[in-house]
Amino acid sequence: MDLEFSKIKERDTNLLFLEEFYSSKGFVEWFFGQLKKKEAAIDVPNDYNLIKCVNSYHPPSENGETDIYLSFKKNNGEKLKILIENKIDAELQPEQDERYKERAKKLNEENNTTAYTVVFAPEKYFSSHSSLAFDYTFSYECILKALKDTLNNDSQRTEFKIRMLEEAIKKKENSSVKVIDQDVTEFCKCYRDFANADDNYKILSMKDPGQRSTRSTTINFHPWGNKKINMVHQMNGAEEGSYLYLLIPVLNVEVHEKIRSFFSECQKYTIIFEDRNSRGDLKDIPETKIKINTDNIEASESFENHKEGIENTLKEAWELYKLWNKYKDNFRSDGSKFF
């Protein structure tokens, strides 16, 4: 039977792994066996029961999101919690592994609780990320072998999962290695420091830029603390130059038109309805883009040469922030407020 996968993403393998932990005792025993090889104090879960299994776990009290959250409980009341980050080829966010450690440390302070952090990724990923702060690393290749060993009683289901993992591994093998551009990285850090030095611009909450490649020239702001609503400064635009935009999830084109009517008096903005991504695929949720062109910024050059342009962009970002705050509570897109 022909079986083809296209555009395998981390959320796909998240669900594959989640199903294994939820439904396969053999896979769970293998996983604990691997932990025991690396940590003699850990017990193979003969009397552990899986009591919670969550994809994209992000309770309000935690700093950041856990891709796969597992909670086990022994008959004597002892609890074991596993926090798993899953990667195919996406870069770690700045200090992402450290935030996992912080969450595990907080869990370890609970009564009768032990927590560990784990990262799943193809072997090639670890070759370029050799100093991760997770407690344990598991390669896709070793998980693939485990699937072949533990699921051989259900050949078609096994084949499906094996093929999906093989495709994910192939995706990483075919991806290019990110080369850090020190000039662009330094420029973006200077941009962040400049923004944070002003009380107003600091409210825009510029995201830590981290390590940058030559073409990684977008600056992200999250002034509302909501990942779904993004304000972005695109520098070094090849065709469109540099520009600033606010991206808002909307339920449908009618909601988009309502937003457009709010901004009708602000003719300097271009209002765009986007229901497809850059590859032409339909988005899960359509978005309204409120866009304005800005001074052209070349992030490969000296920050001092572009300080005036950056300040002009931050003024536009501040104005757009205040404008959206004025209108955002006037409507709802999905039965609940955005913020």
C-alpha cells in the first residue's frame, strides 16, 4: 500500500509519541528502561500508573509550554513527572531548555514528586546542539527502533508510525544547518536594548532575539502577552522593503471587515485578509494583517547607522499598540475577547 507524508511537523510527532505513552505499555517500559540506563536511581514502572498525559501543556502558573507532559503515580503515592520537548528542525527558543529546568525544579518541590526534563529529536539535531540543559536526550532513531521492537504485533499500525518517524528524520537530514550571523545577532540585541531603555517602548515587550542567521531579520513584539496576536517588524525586506504589521486571528471575513472599518480613518495602514500561508495552504485560522511601511533597515549594518529608523519604527509600533487597545474590546471574533 502506498503511504506518503508531506510537511511532517512537530505537532504530528507530538501526537504519535503521546499515543505511545497513553496506549502502549511496552513503549512505556522501554522508555523507563532507557532512563534507568542513564539514571540508576529511577525505577522501571512496575507499579507506576499513568494518570495524566497532555499535549501542549501550559498551565497559567508555568513559564512556557511543555510539548508532552506525563504524570505517573505509584501505589505508595510517589509521583513521577516527565516534561518532554519535541524537535525536528526548529531552533530552541532563547533559554527554552532552562525554562524546562525551572518548571521541573518547581515540580520537584511538591511532596513525593520527582520530575525530569527530556528532549526528543533526530540525531542530526543533537550534532548541532551538544550542550542542551535537559536531563535526558532521546533520538528519533532510537525511538524508531523501539517502535519496531515493541509494536510488531500490529503490522499496519506499526508501519504507519515507522514511516512517519522516518519521514521526520529525513526532513531533518535534508534541512540546512543554521549559520549564526554575528552582525545580525548583535544588531538585534542592540535593537532590544534600545527599545527596553524607553518606558513606552518597553511595554511593547520585544521578544529576546536570540542567535540570528543572515536572513533572520524579523523582530517580534508581544505587548498583550498573547502569542496568537503578533506585532512584527520585518527588516531587510527583499521586495517590499522594511515594514511593521499587526497580525490578528479572525473567525471569518466578516470580522476582518469590521476591523477594516475601525481603521478606515487611518489611511496610512494597509488592511489585508490572509487565509493562506506562504506555501499557499489554507491556514487553520484566518488572520487580519494591519501593515505600514517603515524606514528601510539593514540588520547586517551598524546599529548606529539605523538608530533613527529604528526609533521611527518604534514610534509607529507604539501608535499601533495604542490604536488597537482602543478598538480591541469593541468586538469578539470567536465568542471570547482576544485578551
